[in-house]
Amino acid sequence: MIAGVGIDIVSISRIERLISRYGDRFLGKVFTERERDEGSRRVVQAPFFAARFAAREAFYKALGTGWGRGLSLKEVSITTAEDGRPLLDIGERIGEEIKGRGIDRWHVSLTHDGDSAIAVVILETS
């Protein structure tokens, strides 16, 4: 059963400006080391990071909590499966919360076009 659905859109140019202005300080605050490594190998990095930022927001919307409440944005990260699919990785603190809610499956979809990066997250219970 679907426990939550979240969607978010992020301006790629906004992320590009943040990377340009704050560089590693911004990237280190928001993204995991694995994400930063993968993103740094991209010729054009801003769409990659914008989609992952949108996925974090979409996850917290699906959960119904928002990401404030003392939780780090890095509690949720996106990795890439060998077949190219994005995978949602959940941190330990968030993992405990979703387990308590009976959420045992999650899905993420990312896309970007023009100046927009969009992510959808679906949370499921058995």
C-alpha cells in the first residue's frame, strides 16, 4: 500500500549558482561523499545535483515531515544502480522512523530538462 508520495522541482541554474558561489562548502553540506564523487565525474554537474536535491525534498514530502527537525539533508541520498536506475539510500535515523511506520519499500524517479530537475518519491508498506 502506498504510504506517501512526494514530488519536487528544483531550478538547475539555482544549483549551478550555489555550486559556483560556495563550491565544496555547499556540496559537502547537502550531498554525501559518494554523490559528490559521482557528480564530479559529470561534464555538466548542476543537473545531476539539482535532481538529487529535488529527490531529498520529495522524500521528506512523501514522509510528511519536511527535512527540518534536526535532520540532515544527507540522511537521504541517491546512488546509481549498475543499470543506471537511481536508488534512494536512507540514513539510520530516518530508517528507524520509516521502519516504525511500516514503510519497507521506496522508489525514486529523477528527470531534468531545460532549467528544471524533478524528482518523485513513493513510499510503500506491505
